[in-house]
Amino acid sequence: MSLSKIPVSVLVPAKNEEANLPDCLASLHSADEIFVVDSQSTDKSVEIALTYGAKVVQFYFNGHWPKKKNWSLENLPFQNEWVLIVDCDERISPQLWEEIAQAIQNPEYNGYYLNRRVFFLGKWIRHGGKYPDWNLRLFKHKKGRYENLKTEDIPNTGDNEVHEHVVLEGKVGYLKNDIIHQDFRDLYHWLERHNRYSNWEARVYLNLLTNQDDGGTIGANLFGDAVQRKRFFKKIWVRLPFKPFLRFVLFYIIQGGFLDGRAGYIYARLLSQYEYQIGVKLYELRQCGGKLNPKSTLSVS
């Protein structure tokens, strides 16, 4: 380890991220070690990663479990005790690096929640419940693994954990400085990504409605931490009618999304559309007895 580097290993999951990787990797220069775990990118992602001194490892998804992050936590030869998980559309500021350097010296904690500051169409989405947005991203890699929410039987959800949370042994703290989340790709990619996410969400909704969910091993608790409270309200949410309309009203009006201007309005409309996609895919799942046929279930073109 270089004396100027912070003893943290960074895990960056990637696939065709040439637009985002340069800024992401440039922001990770303080880390002692960087792994880019790639899924056979066809663009310049691997070349870019190597240019920035990252170690590139290929991940071949078996279609079930584990997905990319858990596989990486189990198999990568990290040379540091602490791992920081950063998506390609995220940046770590110098101020956050300074805080990380101090935090990992505290033996009281095995991990830390980091707050994401999400930008959409060039605007910080500060309202609508998008901020604060706590994620457990910095932890001792032997102490944490992503939960399995029993969604692996649903096709076309991708090979990477997205909304699953880390289950960690030991106490967890919170850092003050934000992760900057800003995707340099266009809305086409946002829509494509959320089309995949809605497959995953539909299965999660079905599990909750049929009591197949055990809380994702984290559990639902109104008086717990931020994730447990979110799980508690989600168990109620999945049983409500008119969810696309309610999603818009909740984000845009009740939680103040209108304060983020036109970007906030567009984001609210897209979230409402996303909720509708989840609903129709949930309906499809129920029509198929909870298991989708790999072939199309549609009877009209």
C-alpha cells in the first residue's frame, strides 16, 4: 500500500459504462485498490478501467445466485479489510475520502452508511423522498453480504444487486459527506434500466403479498433503522390500490418534488410510469402462477 493511499479496496460493478467510468474512476484515486468487475462489456469499459489502474475481473452470471456484488465479496482477493462499493454513475469527493480515512480507524463499527445525492437531468433531486438516501457501502468485507430477496427465478433482471441491502455483522455508523450520483447516459438508458428493475420489483411485491418474504433477512420495523422502516412501509404499500397515481402524489406533492422544478416533475411522471410497469408485471406473474415462462406470455402483437 502506498503511503498516500487510503487502505480501502473499491468494488465497481460495470457493463458498457464507458460514458461514466472515467469520472467515477478519477474520483477513486485515493483508494489503495480498485476492482472493476465487468460483465463482458462490448464498449471501451475494460480499456478505460485499465488506463486508470484498476484491476479488471470478468463475471459470468449463472442466471440465479449469487449476483455480481456477492460473488465479488466471496471471490476477489481484497488486500484490505475495508471495501467500498461504488456504482459507475457515482463519484467520491475528496471530502468524503477524508472522512472515510478517519472512519475506518474506529474499531467500534464494522460498516458505514453513505448518503447519495442524486442528479437527474442535471438537477439535484433534493425532494420527493430522494434525499437523504442512505446506503451501506463501506464495510469490512468479511462481515457483510447482500441479502437474497428470492427473485432469482425472474428473467431479465440483470446480473447485479440493485435494491438489495447489505446484511452486516456488528455496529454500523453514518458518514456526513455525500456520494454524488450522476449518470452521463441519456433517458433511454434510464428507461431501459428501470424496465429491468420493474421485473425484480414485481417479484418482490408478489413475495410480500403471498407472505413468501422474510424481510430480506433485514426485517420490517417501524422503529428500526432507515432500511427497516422502508421495509415496514413497503409491506403496506404493496396492498394499496392506485399505486401509480399515489406514487406521483407522494413524490411530487406530499414530499415536495415540485420544488425541484421541471426535472422534479419529469422524475415524478417517470416514477409513476415505473409503478404502473411493476403492477402489470405483477399481474402477469399472478396469471402465470408466480413463474414466468421464458417465452412471451402475450397473445397479441
